[in-house]
Amino acid sequence: AELDTLDILVLSVILLGTVAYFTKGTLWAKQKDPYANPAYLNGNANRVGRTRNFVEKMEESGKNCIIFYGSQTGTAEDYASRLAKEGKSRFGLETMVADLEDYDFDNLDTLPSDKIAFFVLATYGEGEPTDNAVEFYEFLNGEDVAFSQGGGAEDAPLDNLHYVAFGLGNNTYEHYNSMVRDVDRLLTKYGAHRIGNAGEGDDGAGTMEEDFLAWKEPMWAALAAHMGLEEREAVYEPVFGIVEREGLTPESPEVYLGEPNKMHLEGASKGPFNAHNPYIAPIAQSYELFKVKDRNCIHLDIDISGSTLSYTTGDHIAIWPTNPGDEVDRFLRITGLTDKRHQVITVKALEPTAKVPFPTPTTFDAIVRYHLEIGAPVSRQFVSTLAAFAPNEEIKNEMTRLGSDKDYFHEKTASQLLNIARLLEHVSNGETWDKIPFSAFIEGLNKLQPRYYSISSSSLVQPKKVSVTAVVESSMVMGRKDPFRGVATNYLLALKQKQNGDPDPSPFGLTYELHGPRNKYDGIHVPVHIRHSNFKLPSDPAKPIIMVGPGTGVAPFRGFVQERAQQARDGINVGRTILFFGCRKRTEDFMYEQEFEEYKKALGDKFELVTAFSRETSQKVYVQHRLKERSAEIGELLAQKAFFYVCGDAANMAREVNTVLTQIIAESRGVSEAKAEEIVKNMRAANQYQEDVW
Ligand code: FAD
């Protein structure tokens, strides 16, 4: 039969398709995207092919100031960028921001004395360095540190090094700001010279931002005096350029619509899965543990069987959230970007040492939805920066006032838990802020951070299914029509609602793009990675354990008890297992009640659940009261080297428990409180006392 034109057309298309299939599209793929960002070739390609010598890097790029950060949740990184920006705009310093994990430190002794290094260091958990600062810290702490020019401690090998230091800590932890304190001590020990005070910010007191602001002014004055810098009128200079890509649409395969890196863009996610590369995990099941009025607590089982991920009981899982659609819309509306939201853009660092914090080409919508922390509290300094771009003079004056007056700022904005878009809306009364360069947001807002959850299952019982127990963050705020809602927990709630086909999902929940970029999260998936922790059961199951975990603090202990129940069923000799659990009312928020009864059947007298219900009696009863009531028994068990665990609220509960424990030890051993405190310290050092608090 003759072929007509249509047949020929169809055949050609099929042929083209076949060629495309077998060549994976390489035949007509563009040679190389001139705007491509090499940092995102894969999960951690930014390490490949770059120098690890920071002195050389500074030399090459004409910098005289390097700002290192050790950051876990992004705040230290944010402060580092802000210092870099301010150093440049106010004092003409040639600054660069540097991730501690990207460089080696044996040549700290070769930084010329007319240059300066900043260390912005968060302390994580029990006085540990953040993940990206581990190598740096181990190097400085090494028994026999060897600097490149061979000097030992006595010869003050770092005599050339001038540095500035700021720490981010939490006074509710035992080792408050130990990272900055240790590093400062070690640098001084090796002869380096600190400029200004070593600042300390306190997250526990909720004053981090203000501590930082109060520290940096005298520091700048000291640094200016030391380096002979002259202050000038700060002018905003963007760090990133935005290039509109006319040839590309959101459908173009090379455009990132929220995919975290190139591997995700190109296909199924491949391991290793870590803080740079999440696994898109199916949620096996999800349900409500309790719901009282607006307070929800949810349980999720996340299936990691399709991945190389593994965990052991007591580890943490990180959930990578997506911003809620209505807040994304609000942000795009107030910044005048609604019409352009799907415009494909490339973001380019305008100077060689800056890193674009997400892969591009992408769209404004994807950046705001998947990569920027648009829900977080706004820093006062950022408000000052934005004043210059106000729609009119009056709004500008108001922004300047908010930026400079701490109390006024608190009263007007912070007390209402406003995020950036809400703050801009509030100050301009809804008028659009279309003069703000988009770069300012990339610089001024944090990267959207994964949230950590204490895994609430046992790896012995369900090695490929990770349980999460999360209470949904939602609170009514005076002066606001709608409640404040936490980012990750409401995202999880929305996933739970979708999975269960809940008849009445909240309107807020409905706005999440739960199917993810290019529908890659469809069928109820959530991006995750796992972080191993030191919060562990004793290796000998016969050792007694005492656990204190009120509220969601019970999470890891569900895992601990689940594990011991299984061991008991397997005929293993399990030691005494006491769990102190507290909540408001037995009938309201007593989670896993039935499950604990099942574990009790397996463990018999070995297991005891001690409960404290704070709202059932006129006198509030908390876990620490129950602990006190059981002083004699606890003292006895501790003498038998029982392990003692605390999980949950760092600010109040963990402290009170620590105090009660000290009293118990003082009484049971007949020693002074001071001596008992020392014993508790030693227990911590020996891992006999472990905390998992947040
Ligand atoms: P976010 O949006 O991050 O808000 C959290 C808080 O930040 C708010 O309550 C508010 O105080 C403040 N905030 C946010 N935005 C603003 C604003 N615009 N203005 C002012 N203040 C603001 N949680 C659990 O439920 N279960 C667990 O097992 C658990 N384990 C954890 C283990 C570890 C090691 C850590 C570090 C944390 C753990 N958490 C756990 C807490 C959890 O990681 C999250 O912090 C929590 O779920 C809230 O996340 P979110 O994104 O919903 O809220």
C-alpha cells in the first residue's frame, strides 16, 4: 500500500523517538548549558575538582576575609553570609563564605596576617560539632596537630592568624556553646589572635538573633581598628544574578521544578542518601494518634526498603518539607512575582566564591516552594536591608524603624509570628514590593531545612520501616485571624489526610503540592534521609533502663520498648525497663496506650509504664514528680548501672529531670548535692545518661 503523508509523518516521529530512546537524547541535547551550576551535578559534586586550600582560594579570588561556618540547621550559615555581606558593603572587605567541610586546615598557619578568618560555629546536641565541622574540629583537637610549616604548640604556629569568632548554642544543654569555646581556646593556644570578643548566641533563651546583633557592632569596630578599615555608607549589591531563559519552559527536561539535585532531575533517586540527597520514600501508612480540638499528633511508617538506607533504634530521620501553597502564593503576590512564577530562570553567583543554594535553571515558583525557608521568623537585620526597596518613603521609614528598634520590632511583628511575606504585607498594607532584587531573598532567607524526628520504631522489629511520631505545630496567635502553622508537621498532616482520604482535610492542607516536582512524590511519598545518633540502648539487653519521655518525647522509647518486647519474645533475658510518660489527660493525648499494653504482655513484670497526667488533678503532675516518688527504686537501679534516658523538651523538662536525678543520687548514696552533680556529669560522659532533646 502506498504511504500517505500522515503515515510518513507518524513513522518519522516513531523513528525519531527510537533514536532518542537509544541515544538517551544525546544526539540533539545541547552541548553544555552555559549557565549550568556545577555544584549540582550530583549530590556532593561541589567537592570534586576544587581546591581544598583556602589560602590559595582566597589568593586566587582576591579575598582578604574568609567566613567559615559550622552549621546544622542553617542559622550559622545564614549568619556567615550576613557577615560577609556586611563586611563588604560597610567596610569594603573582600569577603567569602566557606563551608568548613570544603577545606583543609593544616595551612591555617599560612594565612597572611593582613587577612582575617571568621569562625561562625554552632554547637550541636551534647556539645558536638555540626556534621560539616567534624573534620575541622578533630584536626584542631588532634594530639599532635601538624600545621603545614611544621610548628608545634610551643612555637605559636598560628601567630600570623587573626580571627573573629561567634558561637550558636543553647543554654539548656550541658555543653553550652562548647564548639566556639573550644575552637577559640585551641586557636589561642596555637598563638592565633582573636579580634573582638568571642560572641555567644543563646537559642535556649530565644535571644540568638539579638545576641548576634549585639555582638557584631563592637566586633566590627575592633576589626576596623585592627585592619584600618573605613566605614562607608552601605549600598546593597546583589550576590546573585537572575537570567530569564527565554528558550526554556517548565516542561523543558533540564529545568528543575523542585528536584533537589541532578540525579533526581534525571531519574530515580540513587544513593548514598544524605543531607545533600534525599530518598523519595513511600509512606506505608499514616494515622492520627490523637486529636483534641486543634491539637493533632500523627504517626507515620516510612518505607525505606527500596533504598540503601538503614537505621538502628534511636536514630533520627530527616523529613524534607515543601512549603504550603497558600504561603507560596502570598510570597509571590507581595513581591510582585505572581505573573512570572513559572518563568524559567538561571541564578548565577555574581562572584566566584558564592554558591547558589539550589540547582538551576528553575522557576520562581520552585525556588519559593522547595528551597527557601519562607515560613520562618524574619531577622531584624533583613528588615533593614529591605527598607531601601520599599514601595514608598513612608513604608521605608517604617521598615527602618522596625529594623533598628528591637522592642518596636517585637511588638509589631515578631509577637505575631509573621513570616517574611506576612511582614511585608503588614508593613505596606498589601502594597506590592516589586523593587526588591530577588537576590536579596536568596541571601536573606535560609535554605528550607529538613526537620529531624526521633525514630519511634525498633530496627530489630522493622528494619525497613521507619516510624515517626510528630505533634502538629499549630497555634492561635493574638492579633491574627489564622493560626500559626509549622512547615514540616502540617505537610506531614496533609500527606496523612491525603493517604487516608480524610473527608475534611483542612483548607491549608489542601494547598500543598503533595505530588512533588513532575509528580515524583505522587502516591504518598516524602523525601527523607537518616542521621545516625548516639542515643542507644545498652548493648546488653539484661541491663536495666529508665526512660523519661513525656509527649512526643516518648518517640524513641516506643522503639526501645518495642525492641525489648521482641527480645523477650525471642527468649532473651531482658532487664528492667521503666518508662515515665506524661501528657495532659489519659482520655486525650495518651499515645500508644494499647501498644504499650501489648509490650507489657511480652515483657511482664520487666516493663513498667509510669504515667503523669498534668490536667487531671488540680495540682499539676509531671514526669519529674513521678520520678521523685520512685526515688528509692531509681537509686537502686542506678547503683546496678541502669542506663538513664531523657527525650523531649530541652527547655524545661530535661532540666527538671536532671535536677531530680541529682537529688535522687544525693539521697540514695548519702552524698552532697555537689558530689551528686559530679556523679551525674560522669554518667553523661560514660553514656549511662543519654539525652535526645530538642
Ligand atoms: P517550624 O515551621 O519549623 O516552626 C517551629 C517553631 O519555630 C514554631 O513553633 C515557632 O516557635 C518557631 N517559628 C517558626 N516560624 C516562625 C515565625 N514566622 N515567627 C516566629 N516563630 C516562628 N518533633 C516531634 O514532634 N517528634 C519527634 O520525635 C521529634 N524529634 C526531634 C529530634 C531532634 C533531634 C530534633 C532536633 C527535633 C525533633 N523534633 C521532633 C522537632 C521537629 O524537628 C520540628 O522542629 C517540629 O516538628 C516543628 O517543625 P515544623 O516545621 O512543623 O515547625
